[in-house]
Amino acid sequence: MNIVEILKIKGREIDLWLDKLMPTPDQPPQKLHEAMRYSVFAGGKRLRPILAVLAYEWTGGIKEIIYPPACAIELIHAYSLIHDDLPGMDNDDLRRGKPTCHKVFGEAIALLAGDALHDLAFELLAMAGKTDIVVEVAKGIGTSGLVGGQVDDMLSENIKPTAELVDNIHIKKTAALIVTSVKIGAMMGEATIEEITSISEYALKMGLAFQIIDDILDITADEQHLGKPIGSDIEKGKATYPAIFGLNESKKKAGELIKEAKLALPDNRDNEIFYEIADFILKRAY
Ligand code: GRG
């Protein structure tokens, strides 16, 4: 089976769990539940929860207990996208080729759907019974992670970006949640400190490459593929890798990071699936 097929199967498994763990649209408040489900089931790749499950399995874990915390990460990802698309932030009309949550449900419901996804995520994390993973996620998405990166990103619009600034934004806004995903998977599997350190290093490098490739695709992809208008980063004056280094150099840097990511994993483990995911992410740029 190739990596695309493996990711599809793993993604479907995540979808089944998400469906089971989320409130149904017939439960009140229906509008809120509809909006939450609309965004969660809009066709994401499920990369982050898949990484959490794989990191757990990498440590030898075989139980289903990993799925609720892994799904919690996807709910957080969905919340961040809903809020990111709001008029007060990026003001986007399309996401994954579909109208954004606020375009369908209105701003207030979209805002609250994001909040409720965040809340449900922490309920699922807490129910896993390990305080350390709750703390880990809170840190990964707080002021020194996702939210902090989003603020830095907004404040850097239309100023001349430096490599240091872009790295800082990309690491916090994108890589931090990817690191958090593998970290909680490994922690759920009772990994050693050394294992957690090396898989986190893998995810950091791969997560940075992932965002660089996202920057590249904003220029090179076609609209149908990207699911939103191309060139929106340039239009918004965003701090991106291509804005500093140009397309070719950005692709080269992504390639170097993917190599470094793979090297971060220990020799005495079966890392094949993580190598394949890293290569798959790089291939999206070409
Ligand atoms: C509002 C707190 C808050 C944070 C927003 C997620 C985000 C931060 C901004 C969205 C824009 C952006 C470029 C985010 C970087 C992360 C990223 C590349 C998201 C898209 O992730 P994929 O490709 O999406 O995994 P799918 O659609 O597959 O789920």
C-alpha cells in the first residue's frame, strides 16, 4: 500500500471516531452542532490526529485510548481554521473549496462553533486521564504556540519580513500543533524522554517544511486544488518564505528540513511511516 492509501485509511478511521465523539446535529443547540460538524467534516487531511496515532503506535501502543485525544487535536485544528477565516482575522470566503463557516452560519455562530470545538477538545483530552497531555496541548496552542503565532502573523502583515520573523511565525502557528500531536501520541504510549525529544524534533522540522510548502502552494497551485483563491498571502502582505527567498530557494529549504526531520528519528526504531509522511509532504510542493 502506498502512503496516500495508508493516509486515506487512517483518515477514515479518524472520521469515524470524530463522528462518534461529536454531538449530533439533532441535539440542541442544533445550529451550533451543525456548524461544528460542517467545519470538521469539510474534507481535511487529518494529518495531525494521524500523526498522534502513529506516534502512539511507534511507542508500541495498541489500544483505542489514543483516538479521543488524537481527535481532540483535529477539533482544535478545525476551531483555529474557523476563527482564522472570520472577518476580524483573514476574512476568507472559501476553505477547502467550500464556503467558510461564517459564510454559511453567520459570524456569531462560527465564533461559538470554534469555541465549542476547543472546549470539546479539552473534555476529550481530560478524559484520557493524563494531566500531562492536557498541559502539553494547552501550551502548544497558547501564547507561545498556535495563538501566539497567529498574533505574530497578523502583526507582521505589510512589514518587510526577515527569515527570523517568518521562522518564528511558522513554528508557532503551524509546527507547534504538529509537534503537540506527536508528543501527546508518544506520551500516551509512555515513551521515554529521549523518544519524545526525537519525535518532537522530527515534527518541528517537518511542520516548518509543511508551512513553507503551504506558502509555496499559495503561489503555484491552482484554485481548485487549493480550495481557495491563489495568491491570497501576497494580497494580504503575509510574511512567507517565498516573499523572502523566492520559490526555488523555498523549495530547497523545505527539502533540507525534510532531510533533517528524518535524521532526527532514532536508528533503533521502525520509522518508515514517518519517513514516508515527510516525503509525501515535500512532494506536494512539486
Ligand atoms: C485563529 C487561533 C487561531 C489560529 C489560526 C490555523 C491558523 C492559525 C491559520 C490558518 C492559515 C494557515 C496557513 C495555517 C497554517 C496551518 C495550515 C497549513 C493549515 C492547513 O492545514 P492542513 O493542510 O488543512 O492540514 P486540512 O484542510 O487538511 O485540514
